[in-house]
Amino acid sequence: MEISSNDPHVACPYDDHHSCPGPGPALRLAATTSFNNSGLSDVLLPAIKMDTGIDVQLLVVGTGQAIRLGQAGDVDAILVHSKTAEEAFVSDGFGTHRREIMYNDFVLIGPVQDPAMIKTSATAAQALQRIATAEATFVSRGDDSGTHKKELALWSEAALEPEQFGAWYKGVGSGMGASLNSASGLDAYIMADRASWLNFGNKGGLGLLFSGDPKLFNQYAYLPVNPAKHGHVNAEAAVRLEHWLTSRRAKDIINKYTINGQALFIFNSQP
Amino acid sequence: MVSPAISVCLDSVVVKRRGKTVLGPVDLCLQADGFTIVLGPNGAGKTTLLKVLHGVERVSRGSVQWSIPNAQVREAQAYVFQSPIMLRRSVRQNLAYPLQLIGIDKAEIASRVVDWAQKTGLQDALDFPAPRLSGGEKQKLALGRALIRMPKVLFLDEPCANLDGRSTREIEELLYDATKAGTRIIMTTHDLGQARRLADSVLFLMNGALHEHGAASKFFAAPSTSEAQAFLNGDIIE
Amino acid sequence: MNEIWAGVQEAFRLIFILDADLIEITLRSLEVSLTALVIASALALPFGTWLAIRRFRYRRFTIAVLNALMGLPPVVVGLVVYLLLSRSGPFGVMGLLFTPTAMIIAQVIIITPLIASITHQAMRELWSEYHDLLISLNTTKRQRVVALIWDGRRTLMTAALAGFGRAIGEVGAIMIVGGNIDHATRVLTTAIALETGKGDFALALGLGFVLITLTLVVNLAIHALSRTEQEGTW
């Protein structure tokens, strides 16, 4: 970061009393792989530290595990992208509320020769149908992550049932990066978030084949863990972090974050 | 220094291993001084007898009575094995070890170690790893390590079984000096010549039973049992 | 081949520029694994030795269990420690999950049986060699354990180094209980897993070479310190 002020107050963008920096304790945030693999966390975390003094300790896990960590009270807040699971998390009393922060989008990756010809599909559902018809090798996260859940939702949108697929459908049970490695090795199709794909270093014979269907948009939400359920959580810092994540400054950083000139995340938090 | 001398009596001692009697019943009293050689064919129970006297063999029946309290008996004894057991340390540390165990002060240990290194001819090998000594040197070191505590009783189990003539003579000289200094020695051997050279008295064992016990001169001149006679003649006896 | 070469170059680059992150995670790797090693050795060396010289009723059973524990899958250890230390677990109030302490606990559990088992085997051999002498010299139990540990220190060091190697190279358990948090619980192995996940094989491999070098350096350093090579063959 280019902010180099020694006086933290200069960088403090807020007027209200509880948002200004101090030597705050660490806050544990469970966030999804894509948030970290995209490189956005590397930009956001130092800015958060600079502005609020909060030392965010990032646990990079799948949405499924992030929610479990929140339920157990092992983290102070979670940043995930699986609306149904998030709403259940709040209604079960584990989280105080759900705050939408930003979205990114998923893309369909595959061998550049595109044997299933998904490039010309009109919708994501149609692209998946073509892959299934061609029985082209497809790598699925298979790890109960937000991305995995999204993929399953798209298959059902396409009126298909992955459990009935043949050997061409491979659930690898790994994170985004490891799954991309598998797809690269198998020359397979895979659904990935755009950020992880752009930052991925082992593309091999793979290319971005389909994107842009609004169905592929992916909403990130921030959920503080309920201090009424887990008294030890750092609720004060969690509130301040939420404040920061929904601020103008966060908006600027998130919207301006690009890889190869492509914007990855779009800030859409409502005040 | 070595006095008061101690004597021992065995009262119908029996040692059994896996239900088989390997020694006894033995009734025996040994006086406080002298050099006793234990003779007998293989499997006669010689080593077992030594271990019973040393107190490291479980006695199935009977008792062993020393003339001094039991607590002091073990400290007054030393034992030299047929194949010397070397600690994986230097010669110096091997000699010092028995003294360290009983908490003798360092200066005293150092001077006694040097003294015994000289007596055993190992003064130039003090910092040499003991396990790398020759067979004869190892046995001399083992003997020095046994004598360094100035035991009242010393047991030796075939100490010269694997040694050449020169080492055997050096060991015998050390043993002779030790008896003169008042150490009671009880030793097994297969070497009848050695037995004749060293023994004051002889114990003759066969099949775990004590057949003869008496002065060496009398035993070698006229053994009272035919088995002992056969043994001295070099016959195979069973 | 190109990737391996790139990894070697990356390793040299990272070491040459004294990359701050690299130094941090390397020191943390060392801190966690050496602490685990010290604790595990303090438990395993006396226990393995005691097991070699002591006869008791369930000795064979204990040894069998110990040997089985040697093959404990680290991932399972990690999971169990995780569940124990989780805020909703029995030791949750201590707040140890996702800290270096949690990683040390997991590593101690993984390497203690290994060190104890190797110790037991080595000590059993030495004990059968020393048995008659130490009994004859009327040593106390404590004196026996001390003599065996001292004279068997070379093999014990091998046991400890085997434990260290397993600890510092382990990823499954510490990933789960440490969480691979940047600047808090990230160590060499979890960083390698992370970079592999990002498809950055050069960096991952570079870190791998650093890890191997580190293991080698620690081994050589310990050997040099204890001068075992000069003492030669006993």
C-alpha cells in the first residue's frame, strides 16, 4: 500500500467515535478460498490494519468450514458466499446478521479446443448441458464450499443431476486452487471464480470459455458471530470491521482491484 | 583397608529354572580369605553358584548368609564376566564409573583411576574408547574396574577363557596381588593349569551338586570322588 | 523439468534477498517443531528407556500400542486436537485453536510415539549389553536409566532427529489446528500447500527446497554440536 503516514489518525476515514484506529486485538475472519486466491485479501488486510488498527487473521477455508468455524465460535466473523447457508446461520442464532459486501462472478473454464462447444452457449445452464451431453471431463470442487454449492445449483438449473453422472464428472474434494490444478492436469472443464482463475499460475491448456450470465454472479456477505452465543468473540472489532468493509474507502479499493486490467469484484454494499 | 573380612554360608540352596534344578541343594561355608577355584564340567552349575553368591540369582529354596549385614554385602563384592562388558565410554570413564555410583569425590576418583590404569597397563589408553580395546585389554580393564572399589570378595567367571598366554599371565598377576591385598577371590575356570597355579581351595561341582570342597593341594593330589578323579584325568564325565 | 529448475531459482532468490515473509515462516517452522521436539523428547526418551528396562504386566501390550501409535495419521491427530481445542470443545476456554501452541500440541502427539518407539528399540539392545554389569554394580533404577540414556545418546539423537524430521515436514495436522493464518500460524509446509493451491509451483518448490535445506542444516548442526561423528564407532 502506498499509504505511508506514521500517524494512523490521518488515514482514519471516519468521524464516529468507535472506528478510529488503536492497537486493537486480532480479529479472526474465516473467508473463502476465492477471496484469498484472488489476491484481494492481500490488498484489503493491510488497509484495514492501517485504518482501524485491527489485525485481521484470515482463515482461508471453504464456505462449509467457515460456517462451522463460526458456529463453534472459533472465529469472530465470516466472509462467505452461499446465501442459503448464510441465512440459516443467522436464523439459527450463530450470526447477528448478514451484510452484503460485494460480488464477483464465476466463469467456465475448459480446454481451449472446447470439445463440448460451450463457447457459443446462450446461458450457463446451456453450457453445462452441452458438457453433460458430450460427457467431457468436468472437475467439481466437491467440498461443500460456496463455489461447489453454486455449481450444484447451476446443474439443477440445467435440469441435470450430478449424482447420476458417469466417470467424466470428478468431484475432487479440494479447494479452488487444487481443483484448478486437477482440471489443468486432466484437461477438464471446471467452474471457477474469475479471480482465482486469473491469479492461477498453472493454466496449461485451459482457457476461459464462458462467462457473463447473471446466474454466475456470486454475492459475498459478512456475518459477525453472535456474542450472545459465544461470549469470547471480539464483537467490538467485528463491528468496526463491518463498518470499514461497507465504507467508501473499501468501495474504492475493491472496485479498483484488477488483474490484467480486469476488475474482479464489484462493491454493492447498501449503507 | 579391606578388613573386616567376610565369610559366607549357603544353607541347602536350590536354584530352578523352568522347573529344572540347575543347582543344589548346596550346603557350603567359605572362609573370609583365600583363593577358591570352582571346577566342574560344562553345565555343572559353576556360574549359577557364583551368581547365587553375588546375589544376582533368584534362589528357589534355602538361604545365603553373609557375616556382614545384607545392605553392605553387594557393595563389598565385584564380579568379572567371561566376556567383558565395556561401557561405551573411554577407559578412564569405565574405571571411574563404579566409584561415581557410590558417590566418591572427584579428586579421589581421579587418583584411583590413574593408579589402576597403571596396574592394568592401560595408562596410555585412558582416553581411548573402551569398546575398541583388544580382548586382553578389555578383560584387564574389567578386572581393574572390579578391583577399583577394593572389594572384599571378587567373583570371576572364566576370565581368561578367550585370552592369549600373555594376557592370561597379566590377569593372574593382578589376581595374585589382589589376594595379597586381602581380597577374597572365587573364580571358575576350565584351565586346570591355572587352577593349580592359583587355588588355595577347590569346589568341584557336577550336575548342580557340590561333590568336593577342600584344600587345593589335597584335591589335586588325591581327589576323594571318582568323578573328580576322572575330571582331573581329562575324561569326559556326564 | 522447467518447473523444478524454476523452483531452484526461486529458492535461491528468496534466500538471497532474505525475503521477510520467508524468514518469518521459516523461524516459525523452527520454533514450532523444535519446541515440539523438546517436549516430545522429554516425554519419550525416559519413557522409551523405562520401557526397555522395566518388566511389568502389560509391557508387551504397551509396546504394541506404542508401535501402532507411531503410524498415527497426522490428519486424524489434527482433527482430534482441533475438536478438543475448538471453542465448542472441552478445552475451548483456553482459546488455543489457530495458535502456534495448538500446532505444537499436535506435533508433540504425532512425534512422541515415534521417538519413544525408536528409543525403546535402541535401549533394549543397549540394556541387554549392559544388564549384567549394571545389576552386578548394584545400580539403582535411576542410575541405570541415566547410564543407558548417556551411553545411548547417539541413537537417541537419531530418534529425536527422526521426530524432528516428521514434525517439520508435517502439514496435515498443523494445517487443521493452525489454520495457516498469515503472520500468525503460517509455516513452511502450509505455505507450500497454499502456493501449490494457487498453482504457483515455482514458489511452492522454492519453499520446499528451503525446507529441505533447513532440515539438513538442523541435522548437521546437532551432529556437529554433539561431536558424534568424531566419536566414531564404539
